[in-house]
Amino acid sequence: MVATQIVNAIKSGNFDEISLSAAAGGSFNGALIWPKFGYDGEIEVPARSFPEGDFRDGMVFSHMGPEDNDNIPSNLKVMVSDILAYVDSSGNPVGWEWWSQNYRSFSASFDLREGSYSRRIMNGYLKRKSDELNLTPEQYLSSPLPPFNVESPACWRLALLNWGLPEETILSFREEFKRAYYSSELVQEAVRSSYPELIKKLDLFKTNQGELPALSGDRTQRRASSDGDLPAEDNAILKSIWTQIGREKSLRALKADILEDSDNQDLLTIQDL
């Protein structure tokens, strides 16, 4: 589990960040998943690809001087975290929704330093998940959670071909693995090329999908969405964390605007914001 790796890296004290390539395109969706957990990086986005109105104005003009607002650049360099945390004037997470539909590959890193947004997001996620399961964070981190969306055949194929999955990990999710195997010829090819011994061990050449038992309702079971995104309950947790961060950033920007416009505002009321 990614959270366990992060906790171990923080405890070691030997690292300031964890870096990876967040890919997009084809069966790759790391650029969609990793930023939600706090991995960040710079991307270049065509400025006019942002929606008209509040979102585009905020993302484009916040990177320019007021006198340049009429000259929108063709491309804009922004941090992915700025997009995910962007809320409109009503506090709606328009940036999160935009990235979910328009994510692209980038070089990502998780900031391990104390006080970083990366750690705040992961801490918030761990607290909510452990509370949801009535566990302590320590118990949650040691629970045998799936290493990826185990109901997604595409994820199984990538893991089998590229991750060097230990056989015991595959056997820990035997039902889900079999379902992926029988529903995808690509998974079958991956098994034949990388784990041929499993065909005999799991009796894959005799068992058909209809004979598989129903999925268990164990508390560690995670349900992937049909498009390869995170399970709905995880998305809801992370979206709420990012929305809170966006509203806080928006509030700070509002206070700064009030201070700049001191001729027209009663500064004595700023603490009420």
C-alpha cells in the first residue's frame, strides 16, 4: 500500500520526497490517481482549454499581472495541486472535476517534509479511512489491503507484466484474480507469459467463470470503479480534503484582496471572514 511506503520513508528520515512518473493514456491512469493522494508536479496546459468563466480566469490570470489580462498565453505552467484545489466562488471543486476529465502525464513527487500539502492529504485520508473501519491508523496500515484495484482486469495485467507480483499476493486475492483472468484475454496472455505455474495451481484450464464463488464482504474489500478510477468511497474522502484546501486558499486570497483594497473596505471586519 502506498501509504505504508510513505510512512516508512518518513520514519527513515533519509528522504525529502518520493518521485514517480504519473502516466496517462491507454490503460495507464497514474496521472489520475497519484495526485489525489498528494503527489504533485508541474504541467503545461493550453490556457484556453480551461472552462470559460471563474475557473479559467482564476487559473490563467493568477499567473499574470493585472495589466496582462488581455493577453492570455497559449500555454500555462501550473502545479497539478493548484488545479485539484481550485474552487469556484461558491466553493465547488471545479478543478477536481476538470482534472478527472483532462488529466495528463507528468513527473510527480510526494513531499515528505513536515507541514507539506502531500502529508496533510495523506494524513487526512488515513484518519478518515481508519475511522470508517473503526481502526486505529496503525491497525489500518497493517491491514492486508489490496495493492491496486483488484477488480480491474487492466490493473491485473499491468501488475502481472510490470510489477513482479509475489505469488502470495496473487493468491491472497484469488477470487478477484480469477474473475480478471476469465474476463480478459490480455490477462490470460500475461499469466501465460509471466506466471504459467498458476494455470495448474489454480486449475485455470478447467474452471470457468460461472463456477467462481461470490465475492466476500470482508472489510478490506475495495471496489474499483468501472473506468479504473479509485473506489467511490476513496474518491469522496480525497475530494472533500482537496475541497477544504481549496476553500482555505480562496479565503486567504479574499483576505489579501481586502488588504489591497483598503480604501474601500473596513479592515476592522477582516477577522470575521
